[in-house]
Amino acid sequence: MIRRLPPRDGEWIDRDASFSFLFEGEPVQAYGGDTITSALAASGRRTLARSFKYHRPRGILSLANHDANVLLETDTATNLRADVTAPEPGAHYRAVNTFGGLRHDAGRVLSLFAPVLPSGFYYKAFYRPRFLFPWWEKLIRHAAGLGRAKLDSISPRLPRRHVFCDLLVVGAGASGLAAARVAADAGANVVLVDEQARPGGSLNHLRAAEDSDGAWRRECLAALAEADNLTLVSGSYAAAFYADHCLPLVGADGITLVHARAVVLACGCYEQPAVFRNNDLPGVMQAGAAARLLRLYAVAPCTAGVLLAGTPGAYASALDLVEQGLALSAIVDIGSGAAAADRERARAAGVQVFEDAVPLEAIARGGELAGLRISAGSGRLHSTIDCDGLLMAVGQAPAAGLLVQAGGRLAWDGALGQPVPSALPPGVYAAGSLNGMQTFDARIADGAAAAAAALAACGITAPASAAPPRATGPLSHAHPIFPHARGKAFVDFDEDLTIDDLRTAVREGFDSAELMKRYSTIGMGPSQGKHANVNGLRILAELTGQEIGVVGATTPRPFVHPVPLAALAGRRLRRVWRTPLDAWHRAHGGVMHEAGTWQRPRCYGPGDHAAAVAREHAAVREQVALIDVSTLGKIEVFGADAEALLEYAYPCSFARLVDGMTRYVFMTDGGGTLIDDGVCARIAADHFYLTTTSSQAQNVLRLLELYAAELALDVALVERTFALGAINLAGPRSRAVLAALSDIDLAASTFPYLAWREGQLAGVDARVMRVGFVGELGYEIHVPASRTAAVWTALMAAGREHGIAPFGVDTQRLLRLEKGHVIVGHDTDGTTTPFEAGLGRAVAKSKPRHVGRHALAVLRERTRRTLAGFVTHHARAGEIADCLLVIEADRIAGRVTSVGTSPAVGAVIGLVMIEQELARPGRRIDIRLADGALVAAEIAPTPCYDADNARQALEEPGSAAATDATPGKAVVDEAESPVLGAYPQPAFSHVVCDGMRLARRAGARPEASSWLLDLAHLSARVVVGRGADAWLDAQGVTRPGTVQSACVQWGDGLVVRSHVDEYLLVAGSTGAPADTAARAAPGRHGEALVMTAERAHFALLGPAWEAILAELCAAPLGGAAPAWRAVRLAHCDVGLWCVAGAVPHWRVLASAADARYLFDVLAACLDEQGGALASAEELAALSGV
Amino acid sequence: MKYADFPLLGRRPFTEFSISGVLEPEPAELGEWTAARWVFERTSVPRERVEWWYHGASRLWFLVRRDTGSDTILAIEPARTGSRS
């Protein structure tokens, strides 16, 4: 470690922790606390990387991540910022974008091509001559660029957390620390963030005269460490400023989104380089970089140094560095404006001072700095100073990216030589050197004043303090730009842009800040102009003859610093809904596919898909089969105005729908477009049960809630989509199968087509509707989700003697196609009206008011298209697919919406949306295949199977036995948790708890302190209706008065008023009246309806959950207060509450369909945090419940 | 990320809501053209307006008075809390 200096006070390295890593194949020694760059500098290396375009050797510039000179890669990661990345012992780092290694990079010959690579080169070269385009493209793609993406490496799943605070302070320098301290003392909830590894900002490496021993900084940090209302986040940067004071803090562990009531921006300044020939040689660096090397890493930046002084403060900095061990031989004063006394002090310290000097060029030897040629003095005498280190102290630019994104504005302060904030939006405050403060005292006072103002805006009292005046002297050199007739003077080191490139841009007409940026790409590299923009503007001002204050500046957009894609991607959650039969389908060869959020079986294997569909088709048509239709939307509509709501929401009439019967219904929007269909059953005069299409369930519920609110109706809506499973049992022998399990009278005379009945099915409460979607005698059976798998299994067993088989969605689609039944959203699109879909007769003409009435009245007379059936025996008929076009006289006359090969017809049949005049049965149409060939087909009447519905009147043997069947012959006595089946043996075993089968993890980590438990066995009820209050009162249950926000807890049980006239009761274990009520038998009690809640129910115990909930939930949960919160958690709508008591913990109620997805997400998060899954008994042991 | 304080719910991110447009009661008299305008015409002129916001987790609708010019929420009230709440 040839350049390592003796230990010093405040250094960041740990000399006891020495290790080595590889750089370009060579071993490098490092200490703990080193960055890769500091360790390389300590080893004496100056050339650390190659530049983006010309492959020039590059070394340290800022050592503060304000440049992208030193980008390295390993086998798994790329574009590592070596200036701020800690080396890993044994890792092998290489420079990115080299050909044959750093030292012998063949790409350096590109420098010779520089004359033909001016700015705007892409636009010119790619334009003319055109035949050269591929050659240029290949060359550029190969030569330019940064690190290569590691396609075979696995990127980490980084969490994205939400944090809510009163005050966010960005920057932990002098002013930031002062601001945070004031806020912390005032009791505010504060987050303080700094991009450096340790707080302190420039105080760490540029010791202020007033705090030369660092006492203030140490004392301040100690006080902040004591404050438990302050969170200090080091090594993370605030990457952007979004609406409502939302700032993403990006760190190695992902993104933390801070939502602050007020923000103090104490981001400081970026030191700026001077522009002169060869200013990019390794060895030329900013004075701040040298200070960091000396103070933080105890590394000598050079053996013979020269300092370029451009500000009055440069001399003091130089002498401070000399004190730290810098070998400084000369100061080249380019018009610093420093006092004569400063120069004398420097001379007294043995440093030669060249006054009134201009740097002509840096001289290279072996690609690295060897000297500086200057002209100095009134005689403009040229001289050469030998040096291996050139330190630029010429000024700074405010780090104002966040401030501008927040809506603030800057104005150029000519006296300071830099822009200062001129306007700030509410709740945003600037402090410190960003705000034009210079001295230590001024920065501290400014931080305190900003914090006081910010706290006042939050309504928190803090001692008022006055903001100090801004600095008056220049903080930057006015124009540290020294063009050279030949050779490159770099402005933007990222993009290899020189003064000449900017001159070209301006000459070619791109003469405003924004245009010059886009044409030359200045400031568009990885450091986003941090070291380039101000010099670029100075050059632009000079070239256009304007004042720097009026040329403007480019808009800094998010992100102010590049953010890894892995951090942006977050955890990549993918929500999947599973029906209660999901595990059964998978275990029995179900070919699962995605249907929206749902997973559904297309058919059941094994073997060929067409053969499977044909097999299942035959089972439905000839014997009996069953399909899982749990995905159907299901809604209870209950209350005095239930019928009025439906009459308004649907264009169909409900007047003739009597108790015990169902009818087909469809919904349109205000424009008369068909958006949903389903079945509506009238349970009672004031009670209906609706089904919707699988994809529209939440939308229909949302609309019904809207209409109820708009019309101020007395109605309660309960979505039961996930609480109930549904099975369609269809086929000529379906009645016989059902009869063996049910006490419902199934005789055709008492249970006709389109009727519904309630009763026991295998000992489970079931609602059964006679439907004909697939065109056979059929029963749609709705049972609680936890019992659905058991009922399905019972049906399979009872149907074995009748040849029962399961069938999938593809088979169902073919069956209904034969019946000509429309699938809304498949045969219809966002323009289809009921009249076009053949549903016109069901649009009520006489209803005074319903959604879409006006549009439908107009559309009724103006319908030009219609859905029609077609049939074809053409040889290529099998190639007809959905969405192929119908061609009539060379124009488009329609399109195919559904197609299939019908065993009933023995041909390919389908539906087309076609011009009305072509839709005559027997009319020939031509369907254009994907390759352009036309296939002839013939319009056919629908349905093409069982047109007179004779199949619904079938009286099969066995139906008479219905009344003789023993009810409850195969009684289901065990329910299933919705997460069951997710985890194969032997990692999980099953336990039975309160009649509910639960998954239990075998061998849970004994050391875990946080736990996830499945509590699906705990009974829960939903009580709705205007009589709900009275029913709860009669049960002796204390009920909350307000909707949503309030809840009543006893033990670990809960009553929440979850909606208007709706209560949710969750049983605890204390025996309170509410526990009994939560186990009450479902049914109607006067004006109240009691239903099983059937939800996923998890308990979250232990300290790990605070961080996990902060990640998965964007809403502030407000700590562990015992309130009910209906929130979105990991994309799921859930209810969340905190149980007080012996072991305070969180509870989550989610939909049963989300259960396994949510359980997986929670378990994965918990696993990362070292927690474990546990069983209900373990919960009892843990919580003492 | 934008947030607002909602009655009954507390501070919530907008991402928990779906927005269904501006509150515009059905005009008393609807001819073909007035009906078409009522159904289809929407203006995006910056102004103060009342919007329907739906919160999926609680199934509650809110009426949100919002100034789209300054992008500020002026008032929020639940659309329906029942006769007895």
C-alpha cells in the first residue's frame, strides 16, 4: 500500500481488517471501509477505467459518485460505481467497455477517429450515405457503451417499502444535521438521508475552520443517535421528488418511498472541474477528491501536486490538504480573487504560486498526467510544471435536481457565480450550500431556520430561528474554460464531450440549453450532468453572446441519479386467484391456464387436447359431467329497494321474476354497450342472488354500489364471489347423481328449468339453480368455499356409476357454442349492443328509467350488425380462428368471434359478428384465413343443437328416487382452509382444528421470533340488512357506530361495521356474546341476513411484520392501534387489524381466492426476515389465547 | 405518489381507488342529442369538479371535490353511509 498515509483522526478505514481483491487480474490490498477506488488509489494506480467513446484512460475525478469515470464489472454485476462501492474480498473487478483489458484497450484507436465523430454524429452518419448505415450501427453498438448486461445472472428481489414521516431531510452535511437536530428536538418524526457511507457531508473531508476538530459534528451525531424519533439512512440517495412529497430513497437493499409532510433539501453542491486540454488525464482530479482520499482513506493523491485555484477559498483548502499530507508543489491561480495574505501563507508553506495564470494543457506520459503547461503573469510566460497530481478547485454547482422536480426555481446569482433557489413550493425548504450559504456557522443556522419553518408548516412548534444572509463572495470561478486550438478539452466526461462538440452543436443551430443537450448529449450520461451542465451552460453563453443567467438550464427530471432496474422492479408480485378446487384440478390432470386473474382448467389430460375435449363433450351430452364455475361473480342484493336497484342497473325486467325462479340478465353501460351477463335468482321479495361473468364480478359490484349511492337506495350488497364455490353438474344423468346426495326435491315438476332451490347437499348448505348454458339438464350448485372441494369429491363418487367426468373451460365453450349461447367479452367487444348480440327482445321497452335507456332506445332502430351462426365443411375449416375476417366483395363484412368443431353437427361451427343483410340462413360467406385464402361457410340458424330445448325436459330414470334419497348420506364433516394444497408433503402436514383442515409446517424454525399462521378455522359471519343492528343487539353484541374506521374487539375477536348496514364478525376465543354470534347459523332473521364469511384469515406475530407490512401496503397503518383498516395489501383488498392483549399481533382477512397467493407472498417475506410458519396450536401456545 | 385523507378510512394512496368520472346527474329532459351529450361528452378543461371515487377494499364510494387546475383535493365525503350513521 504504497500511497497509504499514517492513521489520522476521522478516517473511515479499519486498518485491522485487511483483505485483497482482484483488479484486472492483479491483486489489490484493501482495508475495511475502503471503496474500490480508494483501494486502487492506495495501490498507486491512477488509470482505473476507459472512457465511453474514445476509450481514453480515466481515473479519479470527484470520488463522490458525481462522475462515472470508474465503472467496473464482475461476473455477476455491471456498472458498479467504484467510487462508492465497497470491494468484496476475493472478488474480481474489471473495467467496463474495454477490448483486451484496461491497460491494452484496443479501443483507444477510436481517439484517432475523433474528427469524424463530432456531436450530432448519429444523425448525420445514419442519414447519408444510406448504404453505410449497417456498418456504422455495428461499429457504434460494438465500440460505445458501458457494462454488458449479465443475462445469466439472477437479479435480487428487492423490496420497496413505504415510510411516513413529518420531516424528511435530504443531505446529512452541516445544514442537514442542524435541521434534523432541531426537528428531532421538537419531537417530530424525522428521516435523514445521505448518499455517503457516513453522515457528515463535506464536514468529513473539508474541515471547516470553526469546527476544525470535528467536535460539533460528533456531538450532533451522538444526539441524533439518541433520538428515537429520527431515522438516519446512510448510503442511500434520494433519487426523485414526486407529488405529495414522495421521495424514493435508493440503497443497496432497494427503494424506500418516503412520504413526508415537509422536506428540507440540504443536498449541498457538486464540485466542478475546469475545462482545458487533456483535463481528463488520470491524475487530474477535483480538490474535493484529493481531500476525500487524504481524510477518509489516508491515501496520498500524488507525489507532486499542483492545485488549480479558481475561488477565494481555494488557498485555505490547499493548505488544509498540505497539513493532511498532500505533497503540493505549486498553486496555479486562474483568477481566484483570493486575498494577497492567502498567497503569502501558501508561499510561506513552501508552495510556489503562479498568479494570473492560464492552464494551456495537461501533459501526458504513458497516458497519465506528467505535467501542466501554463502561461502566467503579465508577460504570459509559458512554463511547464512537472506533477503527477492536478487538483482543480474552481467552484461548485448546487445539487438542485430535487428542488426543481419539487417545483422550485433557481436564479443565477452573479456575485456567487452559481444559481440559488428563488422560489420554493409549499412544504419544501432549501438549506446550506444549496441555498448559497458558505461558512460553517451560516450553514448550521440556515439548516435550523429551514427546519423551524418546515415544522411550523406541519403544525409542530419549534423555536423560531432566522435564516442567515447568503454568502456574498464568489463561490465559483466565472469561466474556468480554456479552449485549445488542438486537442480535447473535456466538458462531459461521461459522454466524452469536448468544447468542440458543443461548438459544433451551437454552430448547427442547437443553440439553447435544451437543444444543445439533446444534440450533443451533454448531461445525458450516467452522472446526469452533475459535473458537466454548468460548464456546458458557460460555453453556450459565451458562444451565443449571452449572460449565463439568461441562457437558462435544462430541466432535471427523475431520476437525479441512475436507479438499478432490480430496485425499480421491486419484488415483482403476480396476483393469482385460485378456486377452492384448484388443488383438485392440478392433482387430476387439469390443464390450467390463466383466465384473467383466475387459474382455470381448459380440459383434463392426459394426451391430446382435442381428444380430451371430445371425451369430456361426450360425457356431458351422453352421461353426466361437472365443471368448476367458482369464478363466476356472485352478489347478494338484499333490502327494500333491491328490486329497484336491479331495475335501474339492468335493461331487463324483473317484474315477472317470481320467488324460486331465475332469469338470464345482461348489463349495459350508459352508451348501451353490453358489459356483462349472468343469472339473477329471486330469493325473496327483497332478496336477489346475482351471478356475473368471471371477469366482471368486481366491476358489476362497483357499479351496483354506485347506483345504490346515486339513487340513495335502501339496499345491501354482499359480494360472495370468493366466499362461495360453484359447480355446474350437467348431462342427462345429472339429476340422478344429485338425487343421491341431496334432500332437495329434484322432480322436474317441482324443480323446473330456470328454478332455484336451497337444501342440503352432502350435508352442506347449498343453493342450486337449474341452468342450461351447456345445453343439457344441468344444476349450478353454490356452496361455501371451504366445503366446495368436499362437495365436488362427493359428486364424483356419487356419479361414478353414471360415468361422471370433470370437464374444462374449452369443452364448456364448445358445448355452449352448439347452443348458440353468447359469451360476453368474447363474442362481444367494447362496441357491441344487446341488439347485435341477439338479446334485443329482453331489453325492456316500458321501464321508465334504467342505465343506458336513452342509448338503447336509439340503438334499437339503428342496428346494422348481428351475431350469426355459421357452419362449414371446407377442407381448411380447422384453420378458422377467432377474429378472422369475413370478406364480402373485397371488403370487410364481419369477423369470427367463436369457432369450434361440433360433434353434434359433424362440422366446424362458429359465430360471426356480421352485417345484418348477410345474416340470412343459408347465405354463403367467405372467411379469410391468416394466409389470405378464403374459406367458404354458410350462415346457419342457432342453436344448432337441441333447438327446442327438449334436453331440459328429460325425465331420466332415477329422478323419481330423489325423494327417497337419504339426505346427508355422504356428509362432509371437514372443511378446508383456502391455503391447503399449496404445500406438498412432507414439509407440511395437515392438522384439523375446529373442523377445519389447516396446513402445518413441519419443523418450524425454533429460533424464529416472527410467525405466520393460517386461522381459516376461526368462524366469521357477515350480517347485512336494515335489521342487522337489531339482530346484533338481540345477540348482546356491542357494535361500532361508524362504518369502516371503528371496530369493537374482545379478546382476539372482532366486530366491524364493514359497510352501510353490514357487519363483519370474527370469532375469538373468550366466549363473549359476539363469539356466539360469529358462529350463528346462516340464514334470514327478519330484516337481517346472516352469512358465513368464508375468507382467508392470517395472524402475523412478531417484530418482522412491521417492515413487511410497510413494504406490501402503501397506506399508513398508523402503528399497532386496535382499529380496522380496509386496505390494499400486495395488490389484494384486505381487512387488517391489530389484536391487543398478551401478544399483540396483526390479523389479515382476505378473499379466499387470494389466500394462497397472499400466503405465499407473506411467507416469502417472512422467510427473508428469519420468521416461520406455524399452526394454530402454536399460536395458542405463543399468544396464550 | 399521491395521498389524501378520506373520511372513515384515513390517509390513503390514490392507487387504492378507481375513479369513475364527474358527478353529473341525469338531466330531467333528455332528447337524443342531450342524452348523447350526457352519456359521451367529457371535458378535461382544468376546473373544480366533483368526482366519484371508489375504494375497492371497503366497497365505499366517495364524492371528491377536486381542482384539476392546481391538482388539489378540496373536499371528500362518503357518497353513502346509510340512514343511521
